[in-house]
Amino acid sequence: MTTTSVPQPASPDAGQAPQRWSFNRLDGDLGWLLGLAGTAVWIWLRDRTWMDSAAATLPALAALPLFGWLGRPWRRCGLAAPVLVPLVWLAAGCWLLGFLLNLTLLLTLAWTATLSAWLRSRVSAGDWVRRRPLLLLPFLAFPWVTLDAVQVGWWFRLSAATLTQGVFGVLGCEVERRGTLLLIDGTSVAVDASCAGLNVLQALLIGGALAAFLLPGARLPLRWLAPLLVALAWVSNTLRVLVLTGVAVLLGPELASGWYHSVGGWLVLMVMFGLTLQILKWLQRLRPGESAGGGGREAVAMS
């Protein structure tokens, strides 16, 4: 009696040499990349009102390169799995609804789901589990916060104007407020749409996610990280309105609406990035046991 052993394919995670990515055919990886790149550019450019400043544009455009950098090295699995059909249908439904309802959030969900369907069929199961939390960065790479969360921006503006009215009233100034329009000692200050703080919120979400990925042990679940960053965005926007209003009242509205308006936005953004980093470091110190065992790229718990 003779027995013949049938060779079994090696597990993709067991040291198998990764295959090269297929960029020589449109139906391979090149087709997926071209499709994703084209639709990403379309989402960015379909409504360019969010590109009102470098502070608003650069963080969003940097999110995708950061996704590629944090996920490196990207190794193609030798036993590529088929693309999940339910995920493709979900992405297609989001594309259609987003186009019909003109909602950037749905288009962003569709793009991220398409990226997820492609990557999880190309990398090994172990690599995918390690890289899946990084999908938060592509999700934040598109301006759905600025374009779709108009009501949130309105409340940011109204609350900032109300707090500014109270602060300058306590300082002894003659203050009158009508909605988001302030009249302080004869100086008119309008907390208009550019002071909505949504660009700051988008940038802080990206910066907070990046800091959480890079800091080992800062395992703050997404359900807590997102509200924290929203609160920090509100604080930063309100401080910016207070500072610009003070400059307008003391030094003149020309300075407040000129170069200082843009520079002040960058300064507040950098301060809030630093504050976010300090909060995450504080969380890291609270959990010394976890920070000793976890790697930086697995820092955010997507729960």
C-alpha cells in the first residue's frame, strides 16, 4: 500500500513570499487604483467651497498618504480571496444614494467600502486585521464634515457668539448680539460661515486619529475619541472667535479680517493638535500595562 502526500498551499501568514501587485492590466490592481483615484478626485472637486484655506485643505489631502505610510509594508497575499459581493453592493448603494441626495458622507462611505473590499481581498487575514483600523483615515480624507454638517457649524457659530457676548460683557464692554452678529463698543463683528469651525473639526479628527495610531497604549475607543475631538474643535473655534473679536475691538477690524485671520487659524489649530497629543499621552500614562504590550499601529480600538 502506497500513500501519496498531497502538498498543501502554505498559509499567507506563514512566511510565504508575497506576490507582486498586478499593475499591468486594467482588470487587476491597476484598475482598482485608477477607479479609486478618479472617484477620490471627483469627490474632492465636486464642491470646492471647503477649499477656502490651506488649514482646511492640507489635513484632508494628507490623510490618504498617511494611511499608506502607517499601513506599510503592503504585501500582496499569494492566495488572494474574492472580493466580498455584499460589500460591493453596499458601496454601490451608498454611491447611488450619495449622488441622488448630494451627500458627501454617503459618497465617502462608498469610497471607503470600495477600498476595504479591494484591500481585504489582496492582503492576508492577519495583515488585514492589523490594518483595518487605519480605514478611519480614508474616511476622514473627504470633506463630508465641512459640506454636510452645516447645522453643526451653525451651533458652533451661535455658541461662540453667545460666549463672546458674555465674556466682553463681563469685561465692561457695551455688547449687543443679533444671532451671530456682535456689536461691541461700536465695532461690528460677524461670526460668519468661515468661523463655523468645521474645517478645524475635520483637521482635529485626522490629527487625533494619527496621534492615537502612533502612541502605543493610548487605546481610546472610537466612540470616546470622536466626541472628545468634537469638544476640542468647539473649544478651539470658540477661542479663535474670542481672540479675533478682541483684535477687532482693540486693534481694528482691518487687522482681524486680514492676514491675522489666517495666521490665527493656523495657530489655534497647532495649539489644539498639541492639546490632543497631551490628552492622549495622559491616557497612555493611565494604562501602563497596555502601553508596554501594544504597538503604535494598533492603538485605536474601533468599537
